[in-house]
Amino acid sequence: MITTGPAILPIARQGEAILARRAAPVPAADFNTPALLNLIESMRLTLLEANGVGIAAPQVFVPLRIIIVASRPNPRYPDAPLMAPVVMLNPEIRWRSETCENGEEGCLSVPGQRGMVRRASHLQVWYQDQGGTAHEAGYSGFAARIIQHEHDHLEGILFVARLQ
């Protein structure tokens, strides 16, 4: 983990081994530690700098189950809805709707490529926050798409494997 202050991190690109591996759970002993908080803030800064709407720890070469979902309009997604960023540690998608939608996706780890991906329209996700408190929440539409995309990163799957 990062031991210095928050910073913009390098982003792993398609073909990097870390993007093909399943990420490990964040251990309980790491919750609320300076290293974890620095990592989360560095991921947030990296996401903002790259005009992303979500990021997973493996994308910044950290093999842990951490995602940030931060939908907002930006040059890559001008029509994205605005939502407060949500940091999810050890997320588990507990339920996905049978109703699906096709939508265009891109990825910070696959620059310059976009494509149509079919995703569940609604889902229920369980996760822990940076202090270890458990949460369960429902998401739909674009936010649900981001969660599924970032969760795929934790499983070692890039969106290009799901192109329609």
C-alpha cells in the first residue's frame, strides 16, 4: 500500500497481469489505517484526473477489493448523472435484475476503446466502508453499470470481454 501522502497513481493498461487476477479482500486490520486512507484518496485523485466515473484498486496496481463509484458529467461521459462518490471495500453483488440494458462503456485501463456492454439494470450490493462498517444498497441505471464494471475488475475481467 501507499505510505506517503495521496498522489495521482499510474493506471494499469490492458495486458498487465494484475488486471487478469482476482483481487484479495481488504483485511480487517487495514480498515481506517493511514495507508488505506491514503490509497483511497490517491484512487479518488487518479479517477478525477483521468475523467473516470469509477476505479478499482487493481487498476492502480493494488490487488485489493476496493472500488470507487463516482458518476459525474465529464469529457469522457458528458451525460453521466451526478452522484456523491461511494467507496466500497470488499463489495459483493448480492442480486442483479433479470432486466438488462445495453450501454456504451470505456475503461481507464483500455484507453481509446469503447463498446456496447449488456448489464443488469438494477442490483443490490453489500460492501464495507473505510472503517469496516457494512452497508447494503440498491443501485440502478448508470450507477449500477459502473458498479458491475468495477466489480469485474476485482474478478480480473475487462469490459472488452463483455462486448456485444
